[in-house]
Amino acid sequence: MAAFIDRFAPDRVARGRFRDSADTVLFVHIPKTAGVSVGKALQKAFDRFHGVEWNNVPTAFRKATRQAVYDQSKGNVRQVIMGHFGWPELQVWRQHDLQVKAATILRDPVDRVISNFNYNSSDAHPAREDFVKRFPTIESFVRSTGYDVQLTQAIGFVASFDDVLAKLTAHYSFLGVTERLGPSLALLSRTHGLPPITEYRANVGTKPADDLDPAVRTLILDRNHNDVKIHALLLRLYDLAKGN
């Protein structure tokens, strides 16, 4: 826990701790965690931005990686690769003995699941018709999701919460929370030696319903035990720093 706090607590991390003159940050975009807003901000903060297509992640990620690694080899350039990739893609860098500097933003699991369901059920989603047929209710959708969805994407399977802390500490240089997006982006800027990162409001959905069936809420919490714990810990670290 001490190593995790020293690495990610906003009031503990020194300015420029993760700054490099040439590097590539792998930004894991977990669905419905303000990704559109963050992506727009990162495009202005980094020298080069590589977006990974959501409908062909493995191929698109490898293509972005080849470009980023080549560009980095030519000289000082700061880059970010962002998309719905996750732990398997991070291993591509490790397999080629490339330094892994990863980042992600987490969100309250209940709010994230509701937001994801609402988006997929809306006219904005290209596969809405099929989605609604498969999942006519939010409960049916929740039962189809995996366990600890956010952490599984970020660090793969976890054996314990100590394992969560250890893997995040070993492989990530930045963790933010959607509910504190402005301070999160400010921390990314300060610790990675980036210019000020502006918080954009884009693709903002409706606020999750307060009258969610308690049984569905319990189901979400039961399926995201470690996601709940890591989000609560990060939120507390941001709020403690805010109070200083």
C-alpha cells in the first residue's frame, strides 16, 4: 500500500517524476470513463497522438505501436497511444523489451455500468438494435459482464487486492478518476512534464438514475468487488490532496 500511495497520491508524487524527453504512454481507455474528453485533451498535450480503432484493437494497436516506436527511435518525441486495449496489448511492449509506461482513468463501477448500458441502448450506438434484443433490461446486461471489468482490462486477472496494488504500481505511471477529472489531468501534466491539460466536456451522458433497483446495484457491486475498492482508494487520495 505504501508504494502505491507514493506512486499515485497527488500530494506525494514529485513534479516531473515520470518525465522523459522521448517516451510513449499507453493510455488504457476503459469504456465510459470520460474517454472522449480525455482523448481530446491528450491530443493537445503530447507531440503525437495515436488512436486505436475500437473495432479492431489487436491490429490497430500493433500498427500504432510500430509507428510510435519508430518515431521515438528517431529523436525526442513524446507520444500517447490511446484506445480500448488492455493488459494483453501492454504485454506486446514487454515482449519486445520496451519500457511500459501506462495510464488509465477509473470510474465508480455502478455509474460506469449504468452509463455503458444507457449508451449502448441509445440511438448513438451503431449496434443499438442488436444490443436491445440481447439485453432488454439492465439486469440482463449486468449478468453478461465479467468480474472487475475495469481492473481486468487494465491489469488482467487479479488474485487479491494486494495483487491489484502491486501490478498497478509496477506497470502504471498515472491513475485518475472520472469524478475528479480536472485534478486527474493536472496530476498527469505535473508528474509527466506535460503542458497544462485542459478538461473538455464532450459526449456527456445523462446522470445515472438514482432509483436503480437495489438488487441490480447489489449485483453490480458483487461482480466488481476490487473495482469498487481501487476506485474508492483513488478517490480518497485525490480528495485528501484537495483538502491540503
